[in-house]
Amino acid sequence: MARSSSAVLAVAVLVAVAFVTAPSFVAPPLARAGDLDFRAAALGAAGLAPLAVEQPAMAYDSVVAMLQSWLVGGTVLTVIFAAA
């Protein structure tokens, strides 16, 4: 009885070890130094080009100015809704 359970336990341990030590990810082969993908660089540059050209129309000079404008706008909306 003990012999059969120890055999089952040994087989279970061997299966677990085989499962844990098996490679789960195989990395692709490394690219050579001369192989550069210029398409990805071109797509990235094309996607970021509008950000380089456009400038913000109304930029806040500080966070305090932005918060003050929100407070003024919120106060104006409160007055408008209270009057209605």
C-alpha cells in the first residue's frame, strides 16, 4: 500500500518538475546590428509631426492661472443657474 502511493507521489513530483522546468517562452532570434526598422521610426515621426508644428492657442502661464480661470468660470455658471 505504501509502495504504490510513494510511486504515485514520485511520478507526480517528476511531472511537476518537468512542467516547471519546461521552457514557456522562446525568444526570437536577435537582430543583427545593421538591421534597423526605419518604417517604425518613420511612423513615429509622422505621428508626432503635428505636435511639433502646432502651438497651443491659449496656454496658461501657470497652474494658478488655470485654477483661477476655472474658479471664475464656475462662479459665472453658478450665478447664471441661480438667476434662472
